[in-house]
Amino acid sequence: MKFQKTTILVFSVLFLTLSISAIGQTEPDPNSLGIYFDEGAIENVLYATAPTTVHAYLIATRISSTYGIEAWGCRVMTYGVPIYSTIRGDGVNTYNNVTSNVQQFDVTYPMPLPYSTAIVLADIYIPISDEQPIGLCVDYLYGSGITDMYYVSLGEIISLRPPVNCSMPPCLPSWVASINYNGPVANEEKSWGEIKTLFR
């Protein structure tokens, strides 16, 4: 029985690895903005043991302009959990973010962030003291006059949207990543967590 479980586990890991490699980034649609736990924009679900500080990434994926990003704006939120952040590159943020459950970004660059299919805009740090579920959300920047999350390329304002495959109950307006919760997105039909339960 032990041999059979080991064989199934090895097969499951191999299948999951091959599937994720084939799929690549979690979000297939252009001009999307999400929060991930890797710089390749694949992992948006994380299980972490407290106490620790989780490092996440605010990433624009598959932007439609290959020129790069000259400016961008949005908010990142959690509910009841303070977070802090740093922006990527040599940009300037209008907002002086402090540790809070809301981080606001109105960022401009002297030279654009270079194009890639996954552009890291900011590093997000989430200190956790227990293992309660945490949802991470993105939204447009209130009071900016632009009612979308956005980036600017060649002087054009282009809307960014949350990933379409977020399906778990939202912390409004859009829950795009989670810590110690079985959502918002499974990269495959069965998540790694579900596969592990077969061997408990």
C-alpha cells in the first residue's frame, strides 16, 4: 500500500509539474493586473506558517503595448491585515504608503519599465501572526479621476483588469490572491492542496 501511494504521489507531482509548465501564467487575457507569489505570475495561492512575512508581487500581465510602462495606478487591499510595499524601478509614487491594509499607487517613471509578459510593478509584504485566511485585492485608485486600474504607454492610458479566473467569494471589488485559503484560483482542475489530501 505504501508503495502504491508513493507511486501515485510521484505521478501526481509529475503531472502537475508538466501541466503548469504547459499553461504558463495563470491569467490568459491581456492587460491584467494581479497579485502573485512568484515573479512569473503563476502562483496566486499560498499556504504559510506563522509567524512570518509573506512576499508577494503586484504584476501586470500580457500588456498590449510592447513599449513598456511609463506610469500606472491602482490600490492593493487586505481586510484587517496591515501590509507594506515598495515599487519597482526608479519611479515616483504620489502616495507615501505606510504600513496599512490599503496601499495606493500613482506611479510615474522617467524611463518606462521594459516590456515583458509579466511586469512586476511592486513588491507587497504581508506580515502574518496566525494562520487565518487572508484575501488580497486590487482596485482602481479612488480620487484619481480614472475609474479603472491603468497603465500609461506612449502617452495612452490603458485600462488594467483583474484576472478573469478569480472565482472565490470576493473581498470587494476583486480578490485576486489568497494566503491560507483554498482560493481564489486553482491553476489546474485539482490544486496541489487537493492532491496532497489523497495521502493523509
